[in-house]
Amino acid sequence: MTVVASALVGLVALIHLYIVVLEMFLWDTPKGRKTFGTTPAFSAESKTLAANQGLYNGFLAAGLIWSFFPSGGRPVALFFLGCVIVAGVYGAATANRKILFVQAIPAAAAMLAVLFT
């Protein structure tokens, strides 16, 4: 991968690591509630579900990080970027349109950079 493609893949991985922290550890805090627009009651009731969701985002980040190792590479990056795009489009359609811009579009840009290197 080129420097640009690697930087974009790394950025998408960092975004997902941040989402892991928000969903697994900060969900039921003022920062988490502000980020996701939830109430204290909702965040308390859905804390376990959010942590599970955060774990899945962690797997996406781990896969993208794996793509930087010799055993990973381009095919691994493309697979996990595809997963992020699908998750981002689904999230935008079912939960919050902002997810398209936070997850899917950066992943699509990274995928294009990887494909054209």
C-alpha cells in the first residue's frame, strides 16, 4: 500500500478505536450521552448492548491494523474496509445519518486508495 492508502486505512482504524472507547467505556457518561444523543435512562439501560457493539467495532479496528502486518496486507484491508462500509451504510439507514460520514465515507476513500495503489 502507498503512504496515502496506509494513512487512510490507519485513520479508519483510529476512528473505530475511538468508537470502541465511546461505546464500551464512555457510553453511560456525559461524553457518551452527548456523542450519541441519549438520555441518562436510555444509556443506563442500553450499556451492555453498547459495549457489545463497541466490541464489534474493535474487531473492525483489529482487522484494519492486521492489514499493516505481512500476514495481512491488501486483501485484509479491502475485506475489513468493505465491512466498515456495509456497517456504516446500514447504520446510516437505520440509526443516524451521521454514521455515513463518520464511518462509511472515510472507509470508501481508504478502499479507493488501496484499490488504486
